[in-house]
Amino acid sequence: MPQSRKSQISLIDTPYYHCVSRCVRQSFLCGTNTLKGQSYEHRRGWVEERLLFLSTVFAIDICAYAVMSNHTHVVLCVDKPLADNWDTESVLKRYHTLHKGTLLTQKFINGDTLTQGELITLDDTVEIYRKRLYDISWFMRDLNEYIARQANKEDDCTGRFWEGRFKSQALLDESAVLACMAYVDLNPIRAKIARTPETANHTSIKKRLHAAKHHQAQPSTLMPFAGSSRENMPKGIAYSLKDYCELIDTTGRCIRDDK
């Protein structure tokens, strides 16, 4: 029996979640429609660009992602303490990059004087927006709705683009997080879209490998690897980038009869 989204996401148990969105159209999300002979590959760039942009607005980090032909995978980590520390102005500026807000929130951002009653109402609104900015449902909504509108405009049609709401799976420990990240990063390999992680376009592993190859810092739009667990550990995944790359390489070379 299907469960409500609220019962599937519990930040008390874990901040890590694997989310999947699937396209309902035969024309595919980003692949090639063999019936029409039309390619939609450019839409993969839409999804990746929007996904990475949202990570700079929400208090939600991206651990891994893969944009496939007719579905997307993303591993997210909710950072509620970060959102709790944002002041009123930070919350409203972030929220206004995605939504119009209310007349009161617009007045506050414009520097207009508010009455005492308006300030009380503003505080209540800010707390609603703050919760939305670390809510996975709102994150996926701002991703999927944006892509659906662009695709509908390009296809010159209306109607549903995604298969209902996204599916969510809680990742309860570090091993589950790493296993799921590897699964997501290797999706194009298993689907025979790419031969190696380095050539798997629109995936987090390619983005990480590109930065490492050019001796750059870890991508700012992805949750970094912070090494093994320790005291005063910086924010990040409790694993080293080198070990994760070795995990991807070893797992990717495994031969499976069903793939």
C-alpha cells in the first residue's frame, strides 16, 4: 500500500534520501524518439543545470545524480541546521529566486517599513518558507515543474509530463548512502549509454572526476567527500573521494548476467 510522502521522509532517522522521477511520455524525457526520429538529448542539460542551481538555493545537498533517457536519479542530504541559522532576509531572498512570495515579503525585501501587525505576519510566513527550503518535496517540485513547463512549451502541448510524484527511499546508514550513490553514478554504464564513468554525461561522477583530473577542488554544487569519521569533521560524506572512485571502478567492472 502506498505511503504518504510525510511518512517516507523522517529527518530524525536520516537526512539522506534517494529520489527518482520518471517521464510518462513515449517521447522520453531526454532520449531519442525512434518513432519520430527526434532527439531530446538537450533536455538532459536542462535537468542537470536546474538540479545544481536548486542546490545553491535550498538547504539540501546533492550527493549523486544521473539524468537518464526517461527518468532521473538523485541522492539528497537535507541540512536542516543550515536552514535554521538563516536570518529573515536570507530566507526571503532564497525563496524569491524561485517564487514570488507575498506582498509583505516583497515589501520587506524592498526595504519598506512594516507595521507591528505586518511584522508578526511576516515572521509566520518566513517560518513557512524556511521549512520549504529544506523540504525534499518542494525541492523535487521546483525541479520537475520547471522541466515540465519547458518541455511542454517545446512540444507545444499541455498535460502531465512526469509519472505522478517522485519516488523516495530513505538511506539509513553510511553504507546505504555509498551503495546508492554508486548505483546512481553507474546507471548510464548499466544502461549502455556510456562505457566509462568519465564519459557518462550529466552524472555526478563525471563532474567529480573532471574536477579531480584538473586538480581542482571538489565541485561546490555537490556534497564533498570529507574522509573518515572523526572529531571536528567538516561537512561532507564520511568517505574519501579516492576510495569512492575505486568503489565505482570496481563495481562498474563487475559483469552481471541481467545487464
